[in-house]
Amino acid sequence: MNKRELGEAYEEAVCLYLRKKGVRITERNFRCRQGEVDLIGRDGDFLVFFEVKYRKNKTLGYPEEAVGYAKQKKICKVADYYLYQKRLGGSIPVRFDVVAICGESVNWYQNAFDYIGGC
């Protein structure tokens, strides 16, 4: 299994995990000029932009550590475009979550980071 197939398999597993937790996934791998977001879904009143990170083990660090400032800023730019494209504006509360998989362990970090504006 190549890296892309592995990523798709873990994103599918995360979709199932989130659905069991009550999240309704509305988009997968949303891409635009600003970048890409792994998953977009509704969790209660929130529109959530999910970043999925996987590591086989902790040798290279925890997967959630790979979502640094630059990645967060890129996700926020994609979120801005998505909200503009769907004409949602400020009408819906937005949250940025990270789902980290390390080996067999899954950690869902709700509200993992705040919106970074001022592109």
C-alpha cells in the first residue's frame, strides 16, 4: 500500500469513527487554490474542519505535532474559501479539529486551534 492509499484508508477509518460519535461528514478532501482539508463535517451546531494525521508509532513524534502554525494557517485559508463558496459567511460557528492516529490509538482534539486570519 503506497502513502496515498494508506492516507485514504486512515481517513476512511476516521470518517467511521466520527460518524459513530455523531458527526455528519459533508466533504472529504476539499481542495482549492489555498490548499486542502481532509474532512469537513457538522458536529451539533458547528461546521468542523478536520485534519487527520497518522503515525505508525511515536518514533517520529506524535501525529498531532505535525499540525503546526503554517498548516493551521493553510487550513484557515481553505475554511475561508469554503465558507465563501458555500455562502455561509458568519452564519455558522466554525471549529478546527485534529484527529491523530498513532498505531491503534485514536485521539480527537476538538477545537485543536483557533482561527488564524489576516492572510
